[in-house]
Amino acid sequence: MAIFTGAGVAIVTPMHADGSVNFEKLEENIDYQIANGTDSIVICGTTGESSTLSEEEHIECIRTAINRTAGRIPVIAGTGSNSTETAIYLTREAEEAGADGVLLVTPYYNKATQKGLVAHYTEIAKHTDLPIILYNVQSRTGVNIAPETAVTLAKNCDNIVGIKEASGNISQIATLMQLAEGCIDLYSGNDDEVVPILSLGGIGVISVFSNICPQDSHDIVAKYLAGDVKGSLELQLKALPLMHELFNEVNPIPVKAAMNMLGMEAGPLRMPLTEIEPEHKARLAAAMKAYGLKLAE
């Protein structure tokens, strides 16, 4: 059984002006997401600025998401780290808190070999009963999960069940699905590639776009899986300019700016991330208006 099918939101971590986590706003955002069609809450992923959260904050965000969601939809906790021991610790805490699954980004900076990735993920899998989604995003971590490696992990570890693919390499993803023969669930990690990845057997997306357009993100997947490929494609293409502007600077800089422009009070970013450049903000605002969103500022 898949952890979820559809659109999971890679939810941002709202901050107060002083940089502390705004848990009240996080709870509001979770309610908003659920009310507007989101199929899963993905908390403390890289979009949630997990690399700059303390372990205590990280765990508290996971607990907050689980408690607020209250079983309405699955909660997947981002518990990846460039330290295997830290990833094990966070994963255990997420399991104890009641998460439905975990998302494990590849170890960043270390640039582990494929053998190292197998060892890393296998060790984490031994320490939890939760289903695991691998997260492949070489542009952010410096390491790629080869198709053969992902398949090896899925076949040898019963609880490694999915992969979030943000490599941008459609040929690689096709090879992965050919080798997998159904042993791994595929999620798009790039909002602008949802339909292509669904066409290769994907079952959903873990989405930045969902932070501001949860219903549309859900509908792109739902229409495709219901057989309305044309309708799904139309929604994907309509959203493409906005999706691109949500990445006109490194994520989550633009999406937090977009949320703030919509009056959603995502707050500031934690250093070393800085506020969006004025010209990029103007481009983002124009794309949001063109898409039909009403700006509060």
C-alpha cells in the first residue's frame, strides 16, 4: 500500500519576525491544506528549512503536524540528514510521535558512493518500522541515487517503499521504473514534471506549488489517475509559468515570498537564506496575478 496517492505538500516552516518557529501559523497552514484538497502533509522537508532547525524544533514541528492533522490525511516527516546516526534518531522520534512515513533526503555534502547510500538507507531502515520514501535531489545534495541503487534498496528493505525523484532526468526515471517492475512507488519532486512522471507510473507529487495552490496541485494528479490525461495536462501547462517563478531563486525563498504576498504570513527565512530580490519578487507577483491569485500586498 502506498503511503499516499496524489499531491503531498512540502510545507514551509512559518517563522516569527525574530526567526523562531511560528507553530500557530503552521497549524493554520495545515488546516488550510487539508481543506483545499492536499493528500498528505510532508513536514520538515528541505522546503521546511530543516537544515537550519535545531533537533528540538525539528521534532516539535513533526509533533505539531501530526497532532494538528489528527489522522485526516497522512503525515510524512522529513528525517534525512548527512549523518546516518542523526537520521536514525529523527526517524525514531517521528515514529514515536505517530508519523505515517518518513522522507529521507540523500546525505548532503558527504557525496556518498552508491555503496555508501545503500549502507546509509539500509541502516536507517533497520531502526524503524515506518515506510520510507527516498529523496533524490542531486542539485541540492551533490549525490544522485542511481536507478540500480534505488531498486536494490526497495527489494532488500521491506519498508523502503517509495522515491521522490527531483533529478530532472526523465530518462533516468524511466530506467528506474523499468528496473523496479513495480517494487517502488514514484513521486515527482519537481512541480513542472508531474504529468511526465505520472506517465512513467508515478502516483503523485511532493509539491512546493501546493503551498499556495493545493487544490490545483491535487487536481493535476487526480485527473491524470482518473484517466483525464488531457485535463491534467491542461492544468500542468497553465501552472507552468508560476511553477517556474516559484524557483526563480533557491527554494524556499520564492514560495515564502509568495505566501507572504497572499497574506499567509510565512514570515522570514533563516540564514544563510535571504529575502527574495526585488526583481524576482516582481516577476513572481506578476506570475501569481496572471494565474489568477489575489495578492494581499
